[in-house]
Amino acid sequence: MKLGEPQFSEAALSAAGFRHVGKNVRIHARASIYGTRNITLGDNVRIDDFAVIIATQPVEIGSNVSIPNFCFLGARHGIVLEDFVTLAPGVKIFTASDDYLGDKMTGPTLPAEFTGGKSGPVMVRRHTIIGAGSVILPGCTLGEGCAVGALSLVSRSLEPWGVYAGIPVKRIKDRRRNLLRLEAIWRERQLSAS
């Protein structure tokens, strides 16, 4: 056995009931994935051990996306991770939260009519990177090319091509776009290799 294994085989991924599975998808056997029928996986996706995805509603994961150890994606209201999104270990993405003020009850064992809080889908646009331990709250869109520093709290949507950090996040500066030139070179090499 190689270090870092076991990963699911192509046959196992095909039989798991995903909505779609692209090429070169690597999912560690110790990842916990619920609601596979609601999950679309692009090409070159990597999901590491101890990542948790709960797909009550659709989860769309684009190509060249990494979901490492201890990440949590709770998709009660849908999550989209577009191409080239990178999550660092321990990122948490929530599409629903509980009511902490006492107007509603809390907990996943109760019917929805008794619980409530903020809810809404989360959209993470192309080339976004989210640092270790960061939390994304319901209803947020992270614009293309965002960089979110480690241990940040994203409680509102973020404008494209910014570097953000803090609790709650604040835009620190603009993010350079050289990576778009590198993407074009990479894509050209992929076409010539096929």
C-alpha cells in the first residue's frame, strides 16, 4: 500500500451514484460524502481524508479543485466551487445556520418549521483560494480570483480579485492576475498532450 491511500477506484466512484464524475477524480476512502446523487465532480478533483460533504441540495465542484483534510461543506441550500478553487485544510462552508436569538429552536433533529436562521447558497468563483480554518457563512458569493487568508470569517459576498482576511473579512489589497496567463499556458499544454 502507498502512503496516503486508500482512494476509491474509478469503478467505485461510478457505482457511488454521483450525478457526474469527471476524469482523474481522487477521493480518499476516509472522506465522508452524503447525497452523492446531488454532487457533480469535474476533472482533476481531489477530496482528501476526513473531508465531509453533505449534499442535501446540489453541490457542483468544477475541474482542478482541491478539498483537503478536515474541510466541511454543508449544502442544505447548494454550493458551487468553480474551476481552480483551492480550499486549505479545515475550511468550513455553511449554507444554513441556526437562530441564536431564541426565535426558533435549534438542531438538525427537528422539522424545518421549528428551526431557522440565515440560509442561502454559497458560490465560490474561479481561481479563489481560501486559507486554513476559514469559515464561509450562508448566502455568500466569493468573486473570481479572491484570496481569503487563514482563520477568516466570510459573512458577506466578496468582490473579485481581492485579498481578504480577518474576522469578519476586510479587503486588504488587490490580487494579481498573472495566474490567468499561467492558466492559458497550462490549457495549451493539456490540448497538445491529448
